[in-house]
Amino acid sequence: MQQPSIIEYWTKQARQQSALESTRKHIFEVLALRLQPDTAHTFKPALDAIDDLQHLEQLHRAAILAENVEDFRRALEANGS
């Protein structure tokens, strides 16, 4: 069985990083549009610390469904962030 090349490894890493950044951006957009634009950036440190794409996707859905800032804060805290 052939090992993946270093180029394939870095390409995969770059795609993963791009997906993480894109999902974080979408979370900020939803929070800014639906809730309070100034408050959205208070979540930046917590969201930047998350490197699990599935977790960020769940938080994106939570941001869409949140009725207020506290709803999203609870979703973020419930997932250990």
C-alpha cells in the first residue's frame, strides 16, 4: 500500500483549514445578522479554539436557531467550548 505524498497531506490539511475558517465565518455572519453584530465577535476566541469541523457545523445550526445571544452561548457551553 502506497503512503500518501507530502503534497497530498498538505493539500488535505489546507482544505480542512479552509473549511474550518469558512464555517467560523458563516457562524459570525448568522450571529451578526440575527442577533447583535457587536456581540458576535465576543465568541471569536471560543470559536477559533475549535478545530473540529463537525462541532463547528453544529454550532452554525445553533446560531441559525438561536432566538438570542444567550441561546447561542448555552449551545457553545453545552459542547464544552
